Amino acid sequence: MAYALGMGLPFIAFAAGLGWLTRAIAVIRRHGGWVTRLGGLLLVAVGIALVTGSWTEFVNWLRATVGPGQIGI
């Protein structure tokens, strides 16, 4: 029974969130131009942060605030 639940629950969760997912994709497609512009702006901002060295400061602040994180393998 636990095996069947473990195999079936991801599919049920996906089906339950499918409506939300399709609405989110529709919003992104409708505003695709703005999404592209925002992505480009973020790429330029990260590039400038990398060149000036403020990216390292941001990452250090983020690690101090959130924690270093771990990859569980």
C-alpha cells in the first residue's frame, strides 16, 4: 500500500497543480516581451555585479543570512 501511494502521489500532485501551472504559463506567454526584457536586465545586472566584485559580497551576505546550504546525496 505504501509503495502504491509513493508511486501515485506525485501524479496526483501534478494533476492537482496542473490548472495553476497552465494559468502561470499563459501569463508568461501573454507578457513574454516583458519577461524577456526583465531577463536581459537581470543578466546585465549580474554581469556588472561580477565585474565590480559586488557579486561576491552579495553571495557572502546570502550565505551569512540563509546559510551555506548542503547537497544531500
